[in-house]
Amino acid sequence: MSKKVVKVSAKVIEPFWETKTLQEMTRPEWESLCDGCAKCCLNKFIDDETTDESTELLPTAHIQEGEQIHYSNIACFLLNEKSCQCTKYEERTKLVPDCVRLTQDNLDGVFFMPPSCTYRRLQEGRGIPSWHPLLHKGKKTAMHNAGMSVRGKIVKDDDVSIVNFEDYIVSWPLEDID
């Protein structure tokens, strides 16, 4: 009796984030890149000597040379602290006019994304982080365990006085572990 040898060629499929630019991605691919850390939902403040009381807490669309962004642990009232997801995602920009909908078209101008943000990492050529849910069957456990999300670290903006924002300045949103 003769035996046949069958060779099976397994085609290696590379992940879309390694083969496409951010601009080439479909909307579902783009949305799946969000690691769900919710650091973008934190209130951020710019150290700016030119503001006065009337402009101090107004939003800005840019950062000037010499200015520095300070992250706080004050999160949007719409954020679910446990899941790190917006409770009104589809309505968020209507309910919170300062909320930015990140897209391929405005990524360059969104200067406040933390260094660990997957969109920012890919834009800068640093790749997807090891703790990203796409590398863990869609689960956020590795991200939470690595301390890369806001879970357990925030207060809601409707529970604190924004006037005392200096008391809530933190550096942990700037951490990036790989």
C-alpha cells in the first residue's frame, strides 16, 4: 500500500493594522482599534499664562508652542467606570459638546491623546500595544491588569468642582508600557 503525502499550505493572514494605514482602514476596523482605556474621557488642562478667568476653562482645538497638557483623573459623567465605555456613545457629541469624535481626518489635530493610545501609537509607527484587546480575543482584562485603563482611578466631573482642578492633576495617563 502506498501513502500519499499531502502538503497543506497555510496562508498567514497579517492583521489589518499591520498592512493598512489608518487612512486606509474601514470604519469597523478603525473603531476596533480603540483599546477602550477611556483616557480620552479624562478632563485635560493646558498650562497657559495668557488665559484669564473668562477663558480659563474653555475648550481649545490646538496647543501653542510652550504650552503643556495636564491630565486629571476627572472623567466625563457619561463614562461607565467599570467597563470604561461611554454610556451614551452615539449621542456623546450632542450631550457633551467638547467630546471629540476621533476620525482618520482629524487624528493629526487631536493633540490630547495619551501616548498609550493605539491610534496615536500607530500614527507614530509604534504598533499596537501588547495589552490591546485585539490581541486578547476582544477582552479588556490584559489592559486593566496592566493598569492602562482608567478603571478604579477616576472621579466623575459631575461629582467635583472643576474650579479645584489642580487637586486632580495626575501623571498616570501618560504611562505607556511597551
